[in-house]
Amino acid sequence: MTIPPDTMELLKKFGKAFNAADIAGILDCVTDDFEWVMARGPQPPHGRIVRGKDAMAAALAERSRELSGMRFSETEVFAAGDRVIGTFRATATRADGTWFDVRGCDIYVIRDGKIARKDSYWKQIE
């Protein structure tokens, strides 16, 4: 199964905006009722679910205070039925100055040419 060209363009645009910390560019790629199931958080069993563009913008601003210079590399995307799976490596500097370096994946739901859901998972480093 291949990913449709318009979906690939959307994901490339979204990824470029994420790497540039371009909140307006990120929000342009998602639906108004977008859901981001974040990789960590206080709400069992999901971690943290952010709903809507305003909440996503706030979560991104919050994360940028905790993790600066976040970069995504080694990305690949795969079709998975009605979902798209993206794998990546994320690096950043934590607010305390320590290095952050994890591998992860996102499960995307695309609806009407926009990203409707991003379910994120990161390796847990101990």
C-alpha cells in the first residue's frame, strides 16, 4: 500500500513546520478538532490528550519551554490501512541543560486533506 501524493505533501509540510517550531505552519496542517495523544502525561492510559488547535498551540509552547532546539531526523513514513505511521529520532536540550535523544513513532489519521489525529510514542530512557 502506498501513501497518496497529497498525504505525503501534507506530512512533509507538517514535518517541516514541526522542525522549524512554526506553530502557524503546524496548525495549518491539522483539522479544527485535531487530537494529539502525546507521548507522556498524567492521564492513564493515554498520557495526555490535547484537543483542538488552541490547545495544540499551548502544548507546543509548553514543550518548547521544557525542550529547546527540538529536531526530528531519521524519519520514515508507512501506509497502514487507514492510518499513516511515521518513525523518527528526536533530539533537544532539556531546560536543565541535559541532552534529550529518543526514537519514536506517530500514528496519524488523515481526514479531508488534514491531520485529524497524531498519536505519539517515544522510547522511555531510564
